[in-house]
Amino acid sequence: MGLPDSATSHSDLHLVLGLALRGAAEADDSETAAKKGSSNFMVSSGGGEPSLTLALSGGGDSSTWQVAKNIDVNKVCEDYYLTSSPHSGVSCFSSGSGRVKRERDLSSEDLAEPEAVDRVISSSRASDEDEDATNSRKKLRLTKEQSALLEESFKQHSTLNPKQKQALARQLNLRPRQVEVWFQNRRARTKLKQTEVDCEFLKKCCETLTDENRRLQKEVQELKALKLAQPLYMPMPAATLTMCPSCERLGGVSVSDAASNKTPLISMAPKPPHHLYNPFTNPSAAC
DNA sequence: AACGTGTGTATAATTACGTCA
DNA sequence: GTTGACGTAATTATACACACG
């Protein structure tokens, strides 16, 4: 496996360079370097000398960070969740640039949470956009268990109130913001899926109507052909006449006209073959 | 068979903006 | 009118699977 894309980011460039300096004495292992590079928790702004401890000194268990920083971030999180007590440390899903504009999760809602450290770090960096931009965001991959629980919760209610969000986050060992984002994206996916279903349904409707239209057009052509085949002004046997129940017309002739024995301007064609559409069986269509 | 690379897909995260209390 | 919380929509970025040479 090659270097992850993030290895080419500025932040990781710093890391890789720094690690390369000391890595000479270690193994010439690009994958190891990549893994080291993938840990973008806290790179010191001090240029050449990478440090992973600066911003964490006042916070959680530094030993945890020392262990985690050399391991694939997702694996770290999985292992971390499995082995650590809930909220015993800083969330490993540092999203880097994400806390500048939205500070929703900095509210009292979850300030008591352990990831407060994360947010302290982030907020302390929020004033330094340039440095913030050097951290590429790492993407969390939810475990099957987490996904299942989220799905289960989503089935019950597609939106969460703050308490539910908080509880779910605690249950999943995620930040409330992450739960919130998951639900947002889940709603979006649901909507997209429904749109696709609707689209398919409308396509089928369109096809059906097109077929129906084609059939009717064909029938019109056949009727026209039949009409041309008959001589004009041919008297219509009364028995072949039917009355439209809705407008009380007899084959294009009103009842009053028929009663007065006036000759219709246009004679009715003989009764069409039974397989053809008879407009009088469908008054609304005929009138 | 193992490896590196390009590509497509799923989805976490971000951003912008609207609504409402 | 302002503010903060929350929602959606659009978009970006990342992780991963897979095909291919």
C-alpha cells in the first residue's frame, strides 16, 4: 500500500520531513512513515522540529497519545474505543479545520465531555487560520457496531434532540457533533434514495402514458381510415346509434336534432369493429 | 503471486445559507 | 434588528475496494 494522500499535505510534509530526520536511525519504512504522517493531532508550529506533545500537556493521557500517534487513525480509534473507558481521553477524530465557524459543540451541551480538550485545542487554534489549514482532516470510519446503533436510532427518530444526541454520542464514544453530522448525512441519503425511487416511478408513469398515447393515436388513425372508407351521407341505421349518457348526443347528433330528423352534417360511421375503441363506452372521452 | 496505480463509490466532514424562537 | 441553535443542500475530502498492467 502506498502513502496515503494526506502524506502530501503540508502538515504531513512537516511531519514526514521531521520524522525523516530521526527516521534515519530507525527503519527505512515508508509505510511506517506514512502512519506517522497520518497522525495529525498536534504538529507544533515551531517549524522543523515536530512535536506531538505541545498542546496536549494540560489535557488527557499523554501516554495514550504517544501510543496512538504511530498507528493508523481508524485502527487507533477502534482500539481506543475498545480498550479505553468512555470519555477517558481526547477524541482521536480531530477534524482539524472544522471548528472555526461552527462552535455549536462548544456550548454547555457537552463542555463536560472529555473532548473538551480537543475543543480547547481547536479553539486555541481557531485564531490561527494558517496553522489550522496545515492539518488535513482525518475521516472517521464507523465500526459496524456504531453504524448499527446509529441506524437503529435513526429508525426510531430521524432527528435528535440535544439530550438524545448527547446520550447516543456517549453510548458510541463519539462526539455529539459527529452524531449530529451522521444524522444529517443519513437524512440526506434517505432523501436522495426517495428521490431516486420517485424518479423511477415517474419514469414508469411516463412510459405507461406514452404507450397509452401511442395506442390512442393509432386508434384515431384507424377510425379516420374507416371514416374515409365509407361514403358520405350514408344513412345510419338507428340500431347502430348509441347515446352518450353524459351529453345525450347520438353519435355527434344531438337528441333534438335526431328527433327533428334533420340530416346530420357529418354522418356517423358504421359501428366500428368491436375490437376498436368505442368512444361512447367512455363518455368523458367522447365528449 | 505480489505490488503499485488509477478509478469509482461510500460517507464523514465542512461550508453556506435559511428558518425560527 | 440581533443572536444562537438547528436544519438542509451542496460540496469537499478521505478511506476503501477493485481492476488492471
